[in-house]
Amino acid sequence: MARRETTTPPRDWRHDLLAEVVRQPGGPAAPNRLGWPDYDGRPAMWWGAGPVEGVPAVVAVWDFTIHGGSFGEADATAFTAAVNAAIAARRPLVSLVRSGGTRLQEGVAGLVGLARVSIALGQLAAAGLGHIAVSDQPTTGGMWVTVGSQADLRCAVLGATVGFSGPRVVAAVTGTLPPSDSHTALAAAAAGLVDAAVEPSAVASWLGHALRAVAPPDRAPGGQAPADQTSTSQTSTDLTPTDLTSTDRAPAGRAPLAGEAPGPRRSGWEQVLAAREGPRRPAGVILADLLAAGVDLVGPDRTVRARIGLLPTGLAAVGVAVAAQRGGAPGPDGYRLLSRAAGLAGRLSLPLLTLVDTPGAACGPAAEAAGIAPQIGAAMAAVLTCPSPTISIIVGEGGSGGALAAACADVVLVSPDGYLTALAPEGAATTLRINLAAAADSAGLRPDDLLALGFADAVLERCDADLPGLALRVADLLHDLTLRDSDVRLAARRDKWSTGLVGFQ
């Protein structure tokens, strides 16, 4: 008799991840309101608390073996309990989703659970706590709408079906089965709907970086430095020394930096050419170096790169590179990503760091029709009103409102090869009917011009400072900004950007 071969099912990647999580007792089953034969009203979601990759967290976990992970009344009650526990313990929430959506056997009573989820997550955000979601096989319907697609940080597992409607539902409603490369984790990542699409074996690593970035300082291993940390910037010789106590040009409550523009004085056009052609790293590379221990926030426009993570000093921050590559012109989706990052920084009380290197925003017909103007305006408002400390570094080009949207910060630094102007020289030359060089030379765009005007607070010693020097300078400035009374700091920001600049008078 032939021996029957057996195969061992692959180990669930969640098993080790949840090894130290203490599961909480489940609540009562949902009533069988619609009279389904042999209906099982048990929740398909359970929650617990404990360390995940070494970071204390509250975890909501979907069990696909119970009605396909479908979400109903009892699940909404359990999810609300998980959120309340996260708020009470000051811990981030992690949602591990495997669900086909709303539990249809409960009808509208199950559907309204989505509204309960939305309200609960709003309360979590209002409490300044992060929500991380991992969309596994499958994540569709209401769970993609309210949990997977709305989290602060979003990951999808490669191979998973991810989308509003599952492929079979799409075929039933439209008469056509969607193509195989649609409604997948990879498609969601390509569209900027999730921040990462990773193999199951890589979820734990991604989640560990994400949790360390969003966890409150007292909950994150090796977290932020205490408020009385001694300033380390005096040990750095990479950047121009600054006088943090200077009150020259200072509105009430504002203590700006002082700095001198290094090197020979260039013409305006020479400054533009240095920004465009000089040897320096793109803003996206600088951002990745500064926040190496972190994860990206992703949108459809890859011209803008956003990242949340830890500076080498251990301080968590949210960073945005506008644009990530030299010469990039962000479109509406790029500014939506800037708005998202600024909002996240504010909700989690994390500093916001922006790196500007763009000749201006996209201005073609497609960008215009997609709403480039209102998205720039919305992003500018998000940066201006972000309650957290904010720093902007003009690392290269800075053209018009597309650059200004990311630069309205508490502190503005300019690299020696950077510039900022009301309009790119090409546009200014056309508008003023003068040549390119004359347009640039008359624009007051050089670092020393911006410093004298009061737009910039300091000029960096060189445009491409090495990582330790730049990281220390940023961390030191953030330390100073954090120690200031927040009302005074925000009033100083509002003063600078609402009353006009004071230089050249």
C-alpha cells in the first residue's frame, strides 16, 4: 500500500508577531436579526495588548475562518473596545486585517459598524495616537474603506486581494472580471494607496520600524531624548554656527537664528545654475539618510517623498522631500501627500521637517484639471497650522508657491546652492519681457538675499552636509523649538508669515 504524502501548511506569519500579545475576552455574539439558519454571531475580530516587535501596542486581529473575517455588530463592539484600550494605555493601534467586508447576514445592522469604526478611529487620532494597518488576504469592502485605506501607516501583504470590491463582486455587478493585476496589494502600492507591499516574512520588520516611529516617546525602545538633553550642535563643524538667543529681526516671542552666507557672492543666474547643476544629493536621498530608521508614506506622485522615522539621535520626526528628485515638479497628489504628512505630524505631536528642491509645481493641463491650485493651498495651510515644531531646508531649487507651501515653517534654513523665488526664471522672464539672467539677477533669490529679507533664519555652510552634521543640527533645532512654549512658538510662526517680512527696509 502506497504511503500517503502529507504537506504541512505554511506557518501563519502573524503567529510569532503576536506571541507576547495577551488576548482579551470576547464579547457576546450578535443577535440573528434576519433569521439565518444556524447563524454564528461570534465576532471575527479579536483584540489584545502587548509588545509587538518590542513596542507596546494594542492589536486588532481578524480571523478569516469565521464568516470570512466579515465585520458585524459584535466586531464593531470589539474594535471600539480595542481603540478605548489604546487610548487609555497611550499605545498605538495595529490592525491586522483579513476580511471580505461587512457581514451580510446582519444586513444594515452590520453595515453601520463601519460608522462606529470611523468614529472610534477619529477618537484615536484626537488622542494623538497612531494607527497602523496591515491588509492581508483578503482586505475588501468596508474593512478596506474604514481600516486598511485610512490608517496613518498602511502596509499590504504581497499576494493579497486588496480593494473596495472583491473581483467576484466586480464581475457580478459589471459583468466583467477585472484583470489579474487589479485589486491586488501590488496594484494598491503602485497607486499610492498603501505605503508598502511586502512579503509575509517582511511584515514584522516593516511593522517594527513603523511602530517605533509612531509610538509615544515613553513607549518606544530607545525613543526620544529627554527634554533636558544637553545640546550637541556645538560639536558639529559641518554647518554655520548659530546664535539661538539672538533677537535681531525677531517678532515677539521669536528667537531666530543668525548666519552668514558662505563663499563668493554669485549673481542670481549663477545661483540658479548652481542649484540646478551643482554636485549635491537630491532631497529624497537626504531625507532617506536623515530618517533611515523609518518607513515611507506613499502617494501616487513619486515626485514627493514622505517618511516617518527616527533621526540618528533617536528623535522621531515626519519628513517630506518636495521634490524627491532634482528638477521634479509635484502635481496635486504630491501636495496631498505633504498635507497628509503635516497632519500626521500634528496628530502624533512629532516634528515636521521639509526639504525643498523644486523649480515649482506642475502647471500643465492635466495638473490644472486635477486641482493643482487648491492642493497647493491646502498643503500650505497644513504646514502653517501644524501644531508641532517645523523646520524647512531649501536644499536646491525653490520656485514659487509650489516651494513656499513646504517652507512656511518655524525655522527656514537655506543651503549655499539653494534659492527661492516668486516664479522660476523662465516664467519671470516671459512675464516681465526680459532675458533669463536679468530675471534671476533681479529676483532677490540668493541665500544671503533671503537671510537679509528675514525669510531665511540661517544659511548652511554647504549644500550637502554629511549626515552626522545635518542630523545633529536638525535635532538641536528641534530640541530648542520643543522647549519653547507652544503658544509662543505658534504665535511667532503666525507673526512671521502673516505680517510681512522685515528686511530690506
